[in-house]
Amino acid sequence: AAAAGSASPGRRDPDEADTEPVVTADPYGPHPSGGQAGSADSAGERARSLLIPVNDPEPRAPASPAVAPVLPGRPVAGRPQVRAPGPESGPEGGPPCPWCATPNRPDRHFCGRCAMPMEGGPGTPGRQPWWRRVLNRDTETHWAGDRPRLRRGFGRVMNWVVGAVVLALIVTLVLNIGAGVDATRDHFAKRAPIGPTSVKASRSYPGHSPQLVFDKLSNTWWGPGVSQTGEGQWVEARFDRPTRLLDLVITSGMSTKVDQLQKSALPQRIEARITTADGKKTTRTITLDQSAGGQRRKFRVADVVAVRFILRSAYAADAKKQVAIAEIEFFGRSKSNTT
């Protein structure tokens, strides 16, 4: 009995028979002390106090699109991603960039900061030569915004015209380079007198043959024996081989003395008809002054075989006077100039 009294009220001994029911205390039933359970309202409040309050669900905001909307037909292009200049990449004391002065490694051909070439710099280019300006061969690489305008229309046509003129001058110079060399030699050559092989005239005054014009004496003369100007009368000198003439000296009147000038008419305009070795004939006009002594004139002709002097006008022409020519002298290159 003592053992049975010491056992817990809610447990039973396994040796006992299943005769008595096990009674479990109801938390909402009568209190063990004999008090009564709360009312139904108090039980409901206790149940509601154990619940977690939940708010009513709010409406969901519309999700924003990944790409902003644009107007139809006018898409906005995205801005390019530009890499900002990086820091100085070269060692201290390395060769500086001529554009941004950033030190670089010695083995670099382009700057590591501005990507400009290490050779050259933004210096001002010099003035181009005339032939490059004429042909408009602009090989300089310009910066964006500084490129020259294209030459069109009249300016482009003028470029072609000027180019054609320059080309024609070059071709002419090449074809006449021999004549230019001869002209240079003639200018600096020492002069020497050249005598004709034979002489003849249209007519002569008795005792004054045409040979007296080329005898290198100034006190002898030739006259056509015709009064007034003697227009159309001529005297001719011939050479046995082609001769290059440089200068010509003509002495008017009967003598070189001034007091002898009034005794005859003096030639004013003489037409020189030149015959060359190839049979070609050219004409030159020689105008003389009304003075005593020899008068030198340039007379540069190559391969001359004959020269005919034809009278065209005269000074102091009179019915009692005839035109007189004291001397005609030819000059060419001196033999001492050649080797």
C-alpha cells in the first residue's frame, strides 16, 4: 500500500490490471484546485491572441521596361563607349611623346596615352615648292576639321592649264637645248672678222665696185650709180662654206670723216636677205643712224652661205646724190675659243 501510495497519480504499475482509466488534466477544463473554466468568450480571446496579424495585400506596381521607350521612327543611338586616357605607362625618364609629353617606353612607336606616333610632332609645316602647289599634290595628313576644301570647277581647270603650259615649256626647252647652248657660247665668245669669198651687186658706179665694200678700208666706197634713195639696189656677199655670224658693222657714206657725210646720201633702212646651207631664206631689217663711223648690229645666224643687202630708204636723198656705203664687216667666233 505504501508503494502504491508513493507512485505518481498519472502512472500505473505494470503489475496492476487495466481496470482504472487514466485521467489527463484538460487545460481548458476545471482547474485542479476546484475552480471552473473561463467562459467561451475568454477562450476565443486567448486563441486570437496567439495568432500573428497579417495586413491586406497591396496592388503590385508595374515592372519598368529594360529599354526606355522612344518615338516611332526616331531611334536614339547609344553613345559610344570611349576609353579615357590611361595613366602614364612609361618609365620615368623615358622618351616623351611629342604630342602630350607623356614618358613612354623606348620600344614604343605610338604613345601609350594619346596613341599618336612618337616620330614627328605638331610643328608647323614649311611652304611647299611651286611645282607641288601647281599640281596640288597635298600629301599632308590633316586633322579632322582642318582638311582643305576640294578644288572644283574653274580652279581645277586652271590647274590642268598651268600644268599643260609647264609641260610645253619643258618640251620646248629640251628640243631647243642645243640652240640655247650655242646662244650662250655666242654671248661670251671672242669676236673675229670674217671675209666673204665672193661679192656682187645689182649695179655699180664706175670706179666703185662692190668689192670695195669688203676691203676693210674706210676711204673707199660702193655706190649703185642711181640718184635719190636707190631703192631696190643691192650688194651681195657669198661664203664658200656655211659660216656662223655673230655681229655686223656697217660704215655709211664715202668716209668715216664727218665733213664727208654731205657728199652722198646715207643708207637709213637696209633689208638683209640671208640664205642658209639648207636653201632656206630669211629676211632681217637693219636700221642705221645718220652718223659717221661704223655702226655695230647683232647679226646671229648659223650656216650662212650668202647675205644680200637691199637698199630701202636713205638720209639726205637728192637728185644729185647717190647712196654710198664705205664698209660692211662680218664677225664670228674667234678660233682661239675652241680647243
